[in-house]
Amino acid sequence: MQSKHIVFFICLFLVISCLVFADKVYLNNNDVLTGKVKSLVNGELTLETSFAGAIKIKAVEIKALSLENALPVKLTDNQVISGTIVIKENKMRLVDAGGTEKEITIADIKSIAEPPPPKPVVPLPAPAIKAKWSFAIEGGFKDYIGKDKTVTTSGKFNMLRQGELSRVYLGLLYNRAETNKKLSVSQRRANLKHEYNLQQRLYFYEEQSFESNRMINLDLKSQSSAGLGHHFVNTDRLKLSFDAGSSYTSEKYSNLEYRQRTIASRFTTLLWWRLGAAADFSNKFEYLPKAGNYKDYRTRMESAFRLNVTQQLYLSLSAINEYDNHPLVNVPQHSATYMFTVGLKF
């Protein structure tokens, strides 16, 4: 009884194998191999069999073959027909998807299921990260209100270098005025700031500024700052950032015998807002409470409204307000600078 079961399962396996491997290859020696034709490339046929796996057969040893499932067949005239191959009246016939039959021989077949040539792997060049540079020059008139009041001419130069991870800003300001043909105002200011992105919104900054102002007897004021900043909003229409750190300020006045040195905290908000297609508004506000005595503080605010006349030419109305709640002797507590300038960006 057990031997009958074994014979039954062997017969069942052979039947299933014939159903799965339904293609046939007729050799010149009259042998017939059953399996699944995988391909015929470069004069060699690959046949998947149930008894020996994938075997290779030279095309010159094949007399005929049949394909149960449609495969792309390329003929010697480079015509490609996707279809099956049947044996009728001892002749091979290639049957396309529409049922049209074409009588062929093994010699007429150039390839079966020929794989496409591999695409050459071209390494992608590393993207070149180019820093963007922008420059702006402004010139015009200024109304200075402080210890004295006078109308002056002014000039500004701004440079910005924007890289993938860092940002460098340089700003120069020069004001000059003459009263009764005598020089009454000579104000110079330089500001350099470097930002380095630690994360998408978090950055480290360091900033250095120098200033001199004859009107308030300021020979030289230098301020060094460093800390962390965060971009709360950073879009093409609105940018809002906040800086927090510490600063060291050194001031030398010509009417004082000593140099004033101050260590303070520094908190800064920076806003840029695009107002339509041709205008924008910017504001920078600094709050510097003295270390150890937060009732002693200074503030500085720069605001500017810019109207683009052309792609390069623009008009600018700006204001700089400074306040010191505990100023030195003969130093004004509050000063304000208002400027209307014409600018050129490139």
C-alpha cells in the first residue's frame, strides 16, 4: 500500500512539472527537453528544468522549440515580435498577440527575451555649493537730532555673503556735515556679523562693531558680542530671528580722561517683512542690560523702509535711535538719526 502512495506522488509531481515547465526544446539527436525557456542570447539557450535547474544548450544543437508563454523574439532581420512559438505540421510558427502566424526556423531567431543593455552608471557630481554675494550702496541726506541738530550728507555700504551653513554681513556708515563751512559732524560706523547654522533654525553668531562720532566727542567705541540665535520664521516673505548672548563694550571720549568698559547681556530681535512686490521693511532692536545691574541698560533700534524703483535702484527711509538710561557726563541720553537715501544694489 505504501509503494502505491509513493508512485502516486511521483506521478503527481511529474504532471505538475509538465504544467509548470510547458516549453519544449527539440534537439538534433531527437531528444526532447521540457522546461521553461528563459532566454536565447549569443547562440546559447537557457532552459529552466525541474530535474537539473537551469541548463545551457547551444543553438546549433536545437532543431526546433515551442513557447507556451509569450516572449519577445528578435529575428535576424532585427524585427522584434512578442508572441508564442507552436509546432504545426512539423514546422515552427511564431504567433503574435493578434494571432498572426509567421513560419520560422531556429536559424531565423537572433535572440529570445534578450535583456536590455545595462545603463552605464555615471556618478553624479557633487553639487557645487556657491556662496551668494549681494552689495548695496546708498547716499543722501540725514537729519541728526541729539545734543545738536544739523543736516548732513551720508553714505552707506552693505555687503552680504550667504553660504549653505554660514552668513556674513558687513555694514559701513559715514556721516559728514559742515556748519558755517566748518566740519561739525564726522560719524563713522562699521559692523561685521558672522552666523553659523548649528541646526535648521539654531545658529551661533559673533558680531563686532566700531564707531566714532565727533558730535558727542566719541573717539572710538568698540563692541564685541557672541551668542546663540534662533530663526522663528524664515520665508521669502517674512524673516524673524532672536539673538541672545553677551557683549563687551569699550568707549573712549575726548572730554574724559578714562576709558569706559562695560560687560552686558545682549538681546536682539531682527525682522524683515516684504510689503508687496516692490517694498520691504526691516527692524533691528538691541537691548543691553549691564551685568550685575539690569536697571542700567542701553537700547539701539535701526528701522528702514525700502521702495524698489527698478530691479537695482531703490529709495530708503531709515532711522537709528539710541538710548542710555545712565549716560556718562556730557554724553546725551538719547540720540536719533533719520536718513533718506537713494540706493543701488548689485
